[in-house]
Amino acid sequence: MKVISVNNLTKTFGTFTAVDNISFEVTKGEIFGFLGANGAGKTTAIRMLCGLSKPTSGTGMVAGFNIETESEKVKASIGYMSQKFSLYEDLKVWENIRLYAGIYGVPEKNISAKIDQHLQTLGFEKERETLVKALPLGWKQKLSFSIAIVHDPKIVFLDEPTGGVDPVTRRQFWELIYQAANRGITIFVTTHYMDEAEYCDRVSIMVDGKIEALDSPKNLKNKYSSKNMDEVFQRLARKASRDAD
Amino acid sequence: MKFFSASQEKLREMPIDMRQFLIFIKKEFYHITRDKWTMAVLLLLPILMLLLFGYAITTEVKNTRLAVYDPSHDKATEAIINKLQANDYFILSQILTEPNEIEKVFQEGDIGLVIVFGERFYENIMHTGEAQIQLITDGTDPNTATTLTNYAMNIISSYRLEILTTNNIPFQIVPNIKLLYNPQMKGAFNFVPGVMGMILMLICAMMTSISIAREKEMGTMEILLVSPMKPIFIILSKAVPYFVISIVNLTTILLISVFIMGVPIAGSFFWLITLSLIYIFLSLALGLLISAIVDSQLIALLISGMALMIPIIFLSGMMFPVENMPIGLRIISEILPAKWYIVAVKNLMIKGLGFSSIINELLMLSGMTIFFLAISLKKFKIRLE
Amino acid sequence: MKAISVNNIYRNYGDVEALIDISFEVEQGEIFGIIGPDGAGKTTLFRILTTLLLADKGSATVDGCDVIKDFKLIRNRVGYMPGRFSLYLDLTVEENLNFFATVFNTTIEENYYLIEDIYKQLEPFKDRRASALSGGMKQKLALCCSLIHKPTVLFLDEPTTGVDPVSRKELWEMLKKLKQQGISILVSTPYMDEAEMCDRIALIQNGNFLKIDTPKNIVNQFDNILWALSSNRMYDLLNDLRNHPKIKSCYAFGDSHHITISTDNFLLNDLNIFLNEKGHKDIEISPIKASIEDCFMQLTN
């Protein structure tokens, strides 16, 4: 089943084409790595997919809804987490989960079970009453992720979720991603850690607004005869000629 | 490069401090001029405030509906009623026949002032020299009430003056200070000094502190501190652009007041400018003090808004008379720089008094400037904390 | 004379100990890396050395100058690029550079050779406001600005955070060239794979230095047996390996999982049999040399 399907999606700002005619599909439960250099057009593309910005041309369906005409329905069926965590620092861990469950419309009777379930998955039972600002960065990122999927969205967008997180917590974070994917949640993730690109089922690499490559990490490494994803990325993105965000 | 263009050679010969200072000021002007909205607000704010206070929020009262209860019906009462009607302030709307109607007309809400004459009014004036007259207004709005009664009293006493002169009998008049210096009772007369006190403080203190806090927030302060530039120069060059804008604003305010609102500069122009410059320095010093204490633009805004603007509006005597306030608020009023500035500007501009009338204020403001400058220099941090 | 010398620096913020008795030295012309995650104390260390913060205890010198007594001298000599982008977003590329050149009492022309390589990439955008640059370009501009006065010691606090792999590589190539000019560089990064670009590194976690050495020596000191594994079901593989009693640690490492073994008498073949029983296919197991990240994780656990 296709959770995202994008056809000839384009976004221009004046004479500048930020996203240039991209097409791809993402299937249910897939971990899809959306890579690209700074300024390649990733952020613009993600904004369109989340229904936050209208495409100049082309069509896109996310979670079964048209991103242009049904953007509100798109927003209700996705989760989103950015590098800057959206948690309330002066609320406790459980209060943050409670709050977002309410915002995303989780039925009232399920909420307390949801809180327990998420605290358990995170291994945060002891931190239930802790203020978020007292948590280390990596823990906050894990909590943010949990909150982004608190309403069981069909797809969750993660924008550089592990920047600056220590190596151990970074791996725990990816285990959370695996668990969510196993439950059928589709993961759409951007990262600058190329080892993390290896964890993805498929990876796309954007260069100058176009998708230059899209395949599994294994096939990409074969195709570009590289020993790891970092080499693949260097080969493709070195060709970039422009600069803009 | 472009930054220096033709004058580059000349600049290179300057002492390094001077070059740093100049390019810093240039940078500040880029920040201000490239932020079109802030720039527009800074330059239009004084105009807007003057027009707003001068015309819209004025306490000047026109066309108030008047009711009269006149049991005497003699030539004195008629003359007073005619005089009241004869100007812009009052319109005679009802003649009451019963005293108990008074409360009713207030409840109906149309009437702003009721005048109750005593019985045998004219006879009493002629024989005992004393006649009863009562002015009743709605006390829920004390400012308007005071203004209304002042107007009416003024008119009544002018009648009394006529009577007494024609009868050639010695008389007494209790002068009303407020009316003496503002005979046409123009609201703008009172607000121009207030707006000056507010605008200059706003531009200097608020904008300077916000702009320094922005450097801290953006992280550029870190780089500037780790540079050969003397920290005190960073701060001083921040103050220069706002000093310039304040001068522009001062000019705008004075031009509008004199040529559009018809408020004269009755006293010494030289001392008015000197006084204003001292007040600008004082405000800049306050801005520097705030920026030394806070690290974020929001807090800089709140502190300068709460601690500087609100007291100026409510406690400087610009809008509300301070004399009627509780002792605590009167003390706060005494330590507000704006209060001293506004009083002195009123003396110079409107009352047309000379230098001797503002010596106290001048000394007070100069003292405060030195005081705040000293603290802010002492508080200034050469490190991040 | 050492470029940087730090003796028992201690600093806390209330209850939080940001740096706990840190000592190290940086040689002239050396690239010294401070490697560790966010919140480990890297920024506090940089601010103390750039005279922006005072340590609670301990002493330090930069280019022979005491960070407290001679702070003015240090401010004249060093270059500093803070962690977050800290240039003027409403000034153009060229205006930013010119401003900092003047503040540092020099001109762009005077030290142009130092920044030439990076500035060439920026030149097409020199009239563009800094706010309109991409993350990688902003960092390059910030580096130019911190170099324009030819500092003796360069402090770069996380110059590559949030920057794509290509721009990161370019920044590191640039640092190598600066080293050849005799500039000593203290650089911090949360990316472990950048450690090998440094002459020496310190691994930092929770305000403590775990180790100071060359990247090579740190890797050689890794004293566990380390294997890399992959199979057709990577996530299950991770869980199966974790449940094996003889496996001490197991972490995902890109296309393989890295495990350390607790006893010597556990053979590669034993593990192969165990995983076959669990139903894994395409099993690949090979002994490998540790990376800095392996070392970091071993030291923090």
C-alpha cells in the first residue's frame, strides 16, 4: 500500500526552483531516508508533504489525502518532529504526553493507557514526574518522537532527529524508529549521519532540487561502487552547483 | 571594498578605535534601515501619538448637555445661563422644575452637568454679597467631572467679575491655575510635553536595550567580546543611532506642535533643547543599564515597557493629576525622570517661564544621568556573565 | 610554548557540573578535537578559553596568556566561531566579512590568502544577505569571519553541526590547510567520524574527559574482541544478539551490528550456529578494528 505518492512535484519561489519535478512513492511501514545537501530542497519538499505549503505544480498524496486540496486531513494523519524539540520544558514528562494526546484528538478514555504505554516503551517509568527541562538532550528527543506518534499516525516525518545526540542514545532512538515501523507506521526521515542512512529501507538523495538517486542502501552502494553511504552521498552531492535553502 | 569605497584611504589613517567605532555605527544604521517596519514605527510613532493625544484622547470637553434648576428666575441667573450657553462647551438641554428630577436626569445619561441656583439669587448677591450655586456632575469619571466644573466655574466667575466691576465694589477672584496658563483649555497643551517625555524615553531606552539584547541572543556578542574592540565602544556605538533618531523625533514633535497644533514655544528655545538633550542622555543611560542586566529581547522589552513606559503614562502627571494620588504613588512620581522633564518642558514651552524656573529640574535630570551612567558602566559585563 | 594549556578547570552551573577538573595541552600548529555529545561541556570549555566565562577553579593559558589576567591580549589574538550561527543575518556576505575585518583591525585584502579557498565559493553570493544562505554556506562565512585577522589560535565550537556531509568534508579540508599556515586549532564536534581528521582528540562526556590521545592510539587501546554482523533481518538480529549471554554489548552500526564478546572461548562459528537456529539468513560475521565511536561507547558504558 502506498502511503506517500508524489508525481512531478515542483515548487518555485520567483525564478528559483526549490523542488524540481520530483516523483517517488513510499510504502506502508517503510523507513524512508530523505537525504540531500543543505539547500538541496529537502525542507521545501517536506513542507509540501505535510500540507504546510502548496506545490507550484504536480500532485502528491499523503496517507490517502491530496496535499493540495485536503491539507487539513493530511495534517491530522501525520506526525512531525523537528530537530528543535516541541516539548514544553516546564511541564512534566507525562503532562507533555497528556497534552499532545489531547491536541491530536486521542479519545479521552484511551489517554491514560497511552501515557503508560509510551513511558514503558521509552523506559521512562521513573521519569514520569520529571520536568522535561531536567532531561538530557537524547532523552528529550526520544520523548519527542514518542509524542509525534502518540495518535498512531500513518506516517511520521522526522527532520534531523538525532543531531548532537550521544552515540548510545542515538542508537536507542533508532530502535524506537524500528519498533514504530514494525507497528506499521511509515517513517520519513532526514539525517546528516550517513551511518543512519544505512538503517533505512530505501534512501533518496536530492541534489539541486531533483532526486538524483533512489534505492536501497545496498543497491546504491553497488551502483556507485562505494563501500558506504557516505561515499555514495559524496559522489552525488559534490555535483551540486547551487546554494539556497 | 565597498564598505569604505572612496574614503578607505582616509579611514585607514584613523586610529583603530575610531575606525571600529565608525563601522559599528554604520552597521547599526544598516540594521535599523533594513528593518522597514521598525523604522517606520520609530519615525511615525511621535506623529501618531501627538495626534492621538492631541485630538482623540483629549480631556477637552465640548457640547456637554446641561440641565438647570433655577428657583430664582431673576436677571442674575438668566445672565449666567446665557453665558453658559454662549460658548462651545455647553448646550442647555433641560430646565428642571423639581429638585428631585436631578438624579433622574443623570440616570437617563444625557446630562453632563446640572447647575442648581439658590433661591433669591440676585437679591443675595446685591445684599449679602453671597449667593448659593451648586454644580453637580457625574463623579464616576473624575477627570471629565473636574474639567466640566472648572469650565463652569470659570464662566460663572467671569459673570461675577462683570457684576462687581459695574457696581464698583471691591471683589475677590479665586484664580484657577490650570485655566490661567491654558485659557482655551486645549488638551494638546498638556500632552505635548508628555508625548515628548514618552517618545524620547521609548526610542532611547527601549530600542537601545533591545538592540544590545539582540546581539546577545544572536550570539554575535560572543564574537564581539572576543575581539580587540573595547567592550565600552560596542555599547556606545549602539547608542549613537538612537540618539540621532531621537533628535529627528524631537524635531518632528516640535514642528507639529508649533505649526499644526498651535502650541507655542513661549519660553527659551535654547534651554528647551538643552533640557531635551540631557533627558535623551538620561534615557540612553537607562537603556544601557537595562541591557547590562538582561540577556533577551523579550525581557528588555518588558522591563522598558513596564518599568519605564507605564509609570510615565500614569504617574508623570501627563494624563492624570498626581496631586490626588496616594502618597506611595506620589513618591514614585518624584523619582521618575519623565516627571521632572515634563514639568520643565511645561514651564518652558507653555508657561513661557525662564531658566530660573527649571533649575531644579535641570539639576535633578543631570544628577540622574550621571547616576544611571555610573551604574550602567559599573554593571557592564566584559564577559558573558 | 603550548598553544593552549589547561590545568584542572572546574565549572558548575548551580547543581550541574559542566566541567570537572579538566586538564590538557594543545601544541603549536595542532588540530585538537573535543569529541562528545551535546551537553557534555564542550561549549563551557570554549567559553572559558576564549575569556567569555570564568572557571570556578583551575587555570588556563592560550598562546601563553592567562585567560583571566591577560584576557585583552587573548581577545586580540584568537579567532572564535561559536556553536550557533552568529553573524548578522541582515547584512550581506561581504558586509559581514568587512565588518569583522575592521573590528579586528585588518582588511579583507590583507589576509585574503587565508580565506581564499572558502571565500571563492561564497563570492557568487557576496551581495546576498546572510539570512538567505544555506546551513553549509553560513558556516563557511562564519569561518571566514573568524579567520580574517589571521589568529594564532582558532576556536571552532561545533562548526559542522547541522551541516551536510559534503560541506563538512570541505570544512575539514580547510582546517588542514590552516594548520599548514601554523594556526593551532581547537575544534569540537558531536560527529565521532570526524575524530580521525584531528591530530589528537579528547573524548568528553558529562564534564569529564574520558581519554586524551591520538585517534590511532585510542582505537588501538580498544581491548575487547569486536565483531561486525549482518543478516537478512537486521532488527531481529539486534534483539537476538542482545539476548545471548556471552555477548557483552551490541549496537547497530549502519549496515552491520557491532558486538563485543565477554569471554575468549566463544568462537565465530558458535555464533553462526546460534543465529542459524534463530532462522537468520545471509549471515556475515567478521572481526573488525574498532572505530572511535566504538571506543566512545565502551568508555561511557
